[in-house]
Amino acid sequence: MSSSSGAALIAQALQELGVKVIFGLVGIPVVQIAEEAIALGIRFIAFRNEQAASYAATAYGYLTGKPGVCLVVGGPGVLHAWAGIGNASANAFPLLLLAGSSETHLVTKGAFQEMDAITLLSPHTKISIRSTIDSIPESLTNAYKTAWYGRGGPTFVDLPADVIQGDGEKTMAYAVPEPPKAASDPEKIRVVAQLLKSAKAPLVIVGKGAAYAQAESVIRKLIDETRIPFLPTPMGKGVLPDSHASNIASARSTALKGADVVLILGARLNWILHFGDEPKWNSAVEICQVDISAEELGKNNGDASLGIVGDIKVVTSQLLNELEGWQYDTSSDFVRALKASEKKNVAKAAKSAKVDSTPMTYERTFDVIRETIDAISPVEDGGVVYVSEGANTMDKSRSAFNVEHPRLRLDAGTYATMGVGLGYAIAAHCAYNLPSPEAASGPESSRKKVVCLEGDSAFGEDSDAWLEMQRNTIEGKSKGALRSSSLGWEVGYENIAKMCGGKGYLVRTPEELAKATEEGFKANVPVVVNVIIQAGQAQKLEFAWQNNSKKAKKDSKL
């Protein structure tokens, strides 16, 4: 049997596993792996920073439902890519991180970029493996499968330089089949179905786990047939259309406070859902969680006895069968309260969206962008992927932009990871727009436009105010000096696009914004629209979801 280089064996194993795209930043010696992969037809997406590459790989795993792959150098490359490890773990996204390392015979000698990455990453990954030349197919297959099966998450394979540059005999890796999908105990299904039937105020919460599981068809059927009100989490939007009659996202607080039985499909009782606790939730609520991970059930205010372990798609089908012929009475007091709250909140939001001022408000900015994009690409076509980050940007945009299909909205997620935006945007473009795309959503088969909404985390001041604060800082004055959020005013972000061969726009008015959005949307190059909005120095920095999430204090008097 003829021998091949370790780099070639690694690339061949990845190809046999079905890997079509690798994100990364190369150097010696992993550049050889990237070149061998390219020769086999695998697309290598090169970055200038490992952190962004690792974020892109995590998003690609979420969008495609298969592990995203990231390739970096050892030592500092691993440290920079560690950000993706944490992000993938918190969000349960499947990620395979590959990294070079110093030669095995130089360990402990202070070799080039030497670091014990296995010890460092083992506590934070599902598995971390150091490969030998003979174990390359086995190591990659094991790590790929482990990232994918069960609850998704990160895995790591350490590839020493002598393994990459050595010679070995080719042995076949094997294509890993789709993960097995587990059903639940029929008796548990009956218990939960009966709870929903007897509830006066039932609610279904749809999380990004349902989108990752690609369970949209069966969940839509469940809601269509039972007419139970539903609430999507930010990245759960689109599993059911935002336009669906049972969507009560605009009455979120009323829904959580009023529901007596809640079925949670692919979401966790973490900060995004106020831990299932008072005062945001009904004190007597019965929570039924469906999750692929048994460890997730019963956390915080969840009831483990009502938890269902299993694949969301399979379990929802079981519930649908058990609920056959039953419909929730939508003339209930609960639904009337939801509709009243929804009407009030929608009217308030619509009013805010039409307030003209210079600089523009967040609400007016998003309204102009939405109207312009919807006119070019109707929302029902599913031709746009929205990415958002930054506390206010993410919070306000989740209700400003409707999506009708799953996996078309990405944000900072469970970890609230700021800085993911551009990496996620590149991942979305690759997942939907490369030849033979690995992701799918909606009826639109043509290319999808990626719209990235970025908050710059600066509480802006005008130029005179900022320069005055700068002078006070230089003079050593604490009063009236630059604050921690004083990141400069009117930074020329639009020039970055021009530097990279794209288009850049600086806009201040609704008319300028509409024109730039339309031209940018139709362009075939990267576009940055730098929107000057109202300064935020008077606002409180927080996520709206965190407001009033503490439990009410109990009266200590007897």
C-alpha cells in the first residue's frame, strides 16, 4: 500500500466524513492540511483572526445540522479559537476544532508555539484527542461523531507537526450516519398531553434547539391542529412563521405571566426565559421541557418529573398523535388577555417606528431598513438571513424584523457572545450560497442575502462633547472625562468596506438610509451602511429580558 503525508491523510479523512467547508487561519504546519483539502474539492474559508473563524464554524454547524470544522495553528491559534469552543458549548452547536502543535519529541523543551492544548481544552469539550499518524481516520471520525451525536458541542483534535509532515498508510474513515433519533416513553407523552388538554392557559415555547433539529414541519402541524398560543425565543423565530395567528411574541410578558402549562421545545430555562421564575412567570405554572439532554430537565424552575428526553421532531410527532382531534378554545380569557396586550404593544411599537428625528432612533432606523428590504425581498420568500448583536441592537431588532422560515435569524445566543456577527454572517453566506449548499430554509432556492445588524457598543456623544471629555481626561480631571463607553464619535466604519473592495455609505436621515439599504442590498460586493443614530449615554445598558427578573421579595412580617 502506498504511503501519503499526514496532511493528505487528514484531508482525505475529512472528505470521507462528508466535510465540504473548513473555516480557519493557517500557518506552519497546518497550511499543508488546508492545501490538501482544497485539492480534494473542500472549500477553505480563510480568516485573519482565529476567533472569528471559530465563530463562523459554530454557526455553520447550527445552520447545516452537522459539525462545522475549524483549522488553526497551535499555541496562540488555539487560545484565540477557544472563543468558539465556549460559544459552541453554551449553544450546543456541533464544532470540530483541528489544530497543529509542536513535534511530539520536543514536548516540554519550549518548542515553537508549544502548549498542552489537550489538558487545556478537555474540560471544555465533549472529547479532546491527540492523533498519531496511524490513528488519523479514527481520531477524526471519533471527534466528528462525538460533536454531532447527542447534545451538540465542541470537540478537538490535536495534530502534532510530525504527524502532519510524516508519512503513513491510508486507512479508510467512514461516513458517519445521521444521529439516531430517540422517542420518549408513551406514558410520559400521555401525561404531558393530558396536562395541555386540561390547561386553561397553555403555551408552547419554541427555541433554537427546534430550529437546529429541523423540526419545523411537525411543530407547525402541532400548532395548526391544536391552536395553542406559541412564543418563539429570538433564534427560535421562523420555526413557525412570525405571521402565524397563534404567535404571541408581541405579548411575551403577558403570556409568561398568565400561562399555567408550558411546553418547551428546544429551549433552556436560562436568562433568556428568566429561569422560569417569578415574577416573570406564573407561580403555579407547570413546565414540560422536551430536550435531547436529560441533564437539562428540571433545571431552575423546571419540573424534572414532567420533562421529556428525546428528539424534538420525534417527540412532537408523539404529542401530535396523542392530541389528535383536540383543539384549545381560543375564546378563553387567556387568549383575550394576550390579544389585548398584543394590540397595545404593536400600536406602541408602530408609533415609535414612525418618530422622525435627527439623529434617528433605533426604532425608526430598523423600520426604514425593514420596509426597504421587504419591498425588494418579500419576507415569505425566505431570501434574507438576519444577524444581530449588541444589547440594544439585538433586543430591538428581534421584533422589528419578521421571519417566516427557520434558521434565518442569528444573534449572540445563549452565551450572549458579542463579536460573533461578522463570522456568523460569513457562515450564513457559505451555508446558503456556496455551490451545493448544505443549509436550507424556506421556498426560496436562489441565493440568500445576509443582513448583519451591528451595534458598536459605544454610547455616542457629538464631536464637541467628546473632545471636551478627552481634554478633561488628558488634564487628569475625573469629572466630565471620557467614560468606559466613550469609544469615539462617528467612526468611519463605511471606509472599511471601501478598503476591501466593497461599498460604504454614511447616512443620517431616513431618505439616505432607504437609498443606501436598497443599493447595498442589490450589490454583489460587501456593503457597510454606517447609520448615525441618537446617542445612548442616557440609557441604561442591559438586555430587556433581564428587567425585573428577580424573584419578588417575600414579606418578612408574621
